Amino acid sequence: MAYLKQKDYLYTKNDPEASKEDTLSLLDQVTEQNELLEDIKKEFPLNEDLDIGGTKPAINVFNEIDNKKYDYNLSLNNLENLDFKRVARGSNNYRLVFSVVSEEDKTTLIPNVETIYDAKKKLLDLLLEINKFSDFMLKNDKRKELVDELTNLSKDKDINDKIFNFRFISSKDDGTEHEFLRSVVTQNRYKTYDNPIILYISLILIHNLSKTTKKDFYLDSMHVSDSTLDASFLEKSGMKIDKDIIVTTGLIISNSELGDGAAKFNAVYKVENTDGKKVTVIRDELATINHGNNPDTIKEKLKKLENLEQNRKDTILAVKEIKWSKKIKRDDVLKLMALISHVRNVPSRLKDSMKKSIDQIDLTKQAYNVLGIFDKLDGFLEEEDPDIALILESKFNEWLTRF
């Protein structure tokens, strides 16, 4: 999925730690939620500079995502001038466009809004359960009839009084401000635990873990967009599990502002050898923050991460069980190709490229071991959508147990 803005950070040796002020500045990006912010600061206090390498430049990169974000609680009755705009060929090729007006006097609050991401589907399904119907009508050149139907439904009091949380975002293009609807979520469940809050909590959590376990961590990589966050924290010192193989453990955090989902904390490990072959693998989901949780509930859930040291030991034992130096045979290649074929929610073009890459290996000319073959697969994820990378890195853990 292409976002309005997205940035990446990759750790470079000796990248500095963030100061207390740098870290607290993340919460300055959160507006109109003073009570929530006070609760967050109370449950996750910070009284010193961070001790996590790379966090200062990572926060600087994070702050480059500066789109204005704002929410309104609205019903269908607040939407006027509903229409559909073709933006591309193929599926999902229409955006819903509309203006937002006040309930009382119909004053325009936001003119010329367009849906992005899955907002069209979420709006039409949550409010009216007609997204598939709308796609059918648009596909059959019945846009006018569809718009007329939506206009009629918006006048139905039994339908248009359902209120939802509409999540808007602004983007400037050549000096012109554009307003987009990026999501619609259930009003009663949703608290806006957006990326700045999740990153802040993550940094406090890793900082405290570092002090408790006496292990140094660094922020290995981060991908942040206007609506999503993925950050990977690793130990600075790995453990040698074979004469030339080192395993490094850590945590990966992912969050989305686009739905009623959850921020997830997963155990992650990286295996590499002295030849530069490597693979990153997501192992276990350790904790989640559901959008809607209170800060004290979040803190209680994150207590599961206090067992990080035990999880680290379990991870190392599991990694030792894998025969990383095992020579790959043709049957192994075919088995892996079949496993790739059956992965869901991954683009066919990526699966085809991965299968083609390992299918072309001539095992008569070059011997491959398990780490070597997974290094090839890992290489496909370097420029891939982070959401897709997370799916495949989780699958790597499952596939590696077969070796």
C-alpha cells in the first residue's frame, strides 16, 4: 500500500541515543488528548536520557512525517455532495468524495474530501453495508444511480443516526492542501493510540528492559508512514551458536492507525554468519495493545514482556535446533517452493520471484545450506512493503522448523 508519506531509518554503528527531551517531544505531536497523555506519562514515566542506540536519528526521521491528522465523530447525515471519482484502472479504482457539514446548520466543516486506503470500503460497509453493491454499480456504469441511492439513504433517519469516528489527514501538494478520509472506526471502542504514543511506549519499554536485563539494545530499523509504524529493536551483542553463526534476539513493534486493530509486540531474532549470509525471523507474539485499552490496562498487558530474558533463552534453544549448515537438496527446494505458494496475503509477483530465484539454483555447481537459501529469501524483503515483510518473516519461523 502506498502512503501519502513514508520514511525509513536504518541503524548505523554509533548512531546516538535520544535525550529525555527528544523522547518526550513525541507526545507533543498528539493534540486534543490531554487526559490520555497525562495517563500515558503516569504509567510510562521517563526521568532520564534513553540508553538505546539509534533513537535520536530515528526520532528525527519520525518527525519528518508531519501531516495534520484530525478526527470527527460523524454520521451519514454529516456527509453531503457524495460522489465517486475514478483514480485508476482495475479493482478498487474509485474514491468516494464528499463534504463534511455540521449537524445543526449544515455549515461546511471540511470541503472536498477524498477517501484513501480502505476508507471507501469501511465507510460504506460500516454505515450502510453496501461496499460490494457500490463496486457492482460502478463496474456497470451506474454511478449516477448509486449517488442518487446514497443521497436518499442519507435522508433516512433510521439509517443516518449511527455515529462513527472518521479519521482525516491533510497533505500539501504544490502549496495546495488536500483533505483525505483515511479510515472510519467504531466510536465506542477506539482511542487514538497513534504512532507517536506507540513509539514513546516502545522506547520506555525497551529502555527499562535494557536496565533490568543488563543488555544493550539499539533501534535496528524503523519504517514509519502517515498511518503505520514498524520498529525493530535488537541486542547489540549476539550469541555464537556455532563456529561461524551468531544469533541476535530482540523485539519488533507494529502499529496501524487505520482500524480497530492492535499494536503488536513480537519476539524477533536475526541469524548471520561470517560470510554475510543472514535472515531475520519473527518468532512469538508477546503482547498486544488493543485500540480502546486504558493506559493501566496496556501496562498490565506489557508485563508479559518482563519475561523477555526467558523468551530469549527459549529462542536461542530453538535456533540451535535448526540445522543451519545442512546442505540443501532438490527435494528441500521443491518443498520450500510449495510453502511459498500457499502463503496468504502476499502479492503473487513477490511469491513468483522468490520461487523463481530458488528454483534456478543449480545444486550441482554450488552447495547451499539452510542459512544460504533463507538469505536469498530474506533479500527479497529489503525493499518490500513492511506489512508483507512481517507476514513472510513470521512464515520463516514456521518453515525453518522443518530443517
